[in-house]
Amino acid sequence: MVIVGGGTVDFDLLRELYASGGHLVGADGGADQIVEAGLKPELIIGDFDSLKNPHSWLGKTRLMQISEQETTDFEKSLYSTRAPVTVALGMTGRRFDHTLAALDAVTKYAAKRKIVLVDEEDVALPLTKAFSFTVDPGERVSIHPLAAITFWTSEGLKYPLDAVKLAPGVRTGTSNEALTGPFRIVPEEGVHAPYLLILPRKYLAQLIAKLLLEKR
């Protein structure tokens, strides 16, 4: 599933995801971005305050209007859908408050579903457990805490995370570096705090493939 918001969207990437079988969901005005890319959303979710001409969609696609104002259109899309893997485009860029709100949403859903946030340069995967992945030696690997978290150990990273405590506003794991072979990140046993694994965007396809093979 590909959820598209009103932020910065790479239309070429969106077309690639659609061509590979991604089901397109417009988070309110994100539907207009899907159309601008020459595609059609299967479903539009939101309060429809930013969607151009909502009535023009009647009979053309599924509409799910949700009027509550306690969550963003991205979060409405998350709690209203299910998918093995969810790629989110257009949740960053343009408006800083929307970027922060997107991070808040994935913090809530990190333990419930597999979500990959995508921007112009990076992919960000919210996690609550151990994770391993393979990137090129010397590749940038960033670990950003979404809550206070202690790591038990790590493998394959230039700067080990053994007994390292990360927390927003205290310490983050920006710009670590992969060594040869796969790297592995392991939170302390019994710890389920959310954190973001951030990698260059070129690994998106490999990351999706790995997530599809894994159980939550």
C-alpha cells in the first residue's frame, strides 16, 4: 500500500511503486498529487479540507470522509487501512508541522504495522525490536529515538550501540556507518520503545522486500 500526502512527492517513484503493485491511497489532498502523477487513487481518506473538488470524485473511487479533528489525514489513513507493508510519500517537506505530525503518527503505529516513510533522500523505518539489514560498506545508517530507548548491542556498525541510551532531546544516533556485511541493531530485552532506522532511499526496494518476508 502507498499512502500519499500533501508534502513533497517524487512522481517517478510513485509511478514505480504503482507499477510494482502498490495500492494507492490519497490522504486527503494527497489524492490530487496522485492525479498529478497521472494515476488514480483507489481510496481517499480524510476530512477533505484540502482535497480539490471532493464532489468530483463521487462514483469514480472510494471515499472515506472522517470528520474528527484529533488526528491528521495520515493517521486517519493508518487506522482505517491494513497492509503487509505501507510506504508513505508526501508526509515530509513543504510544512514542518506536517513532518512532525507524521513522525508522531509512526511513533504510535511502530509496533502495529510496517511503515516506511520516504522523502527526497532517505527512507525511515519505525521499529520497536531488533532489526538487521545489508547495505554497502561505508553507507550511512542513522538511528533516531522516538522515545527513550536503551540498546543491548549492535553488529556491523562503525559506532557500536552496546549499552547505549538514546532519547529525544538527549542523544541521537545520527550518521553511524555500516561496516562489511549486514548490520544488526538489538534493543535491550523487554524494551519496546519506538525508534527510526534511516537509510539512503536507494535501499527502498530491498527494504520492502525484506519487510514482506518478515512477520511483525
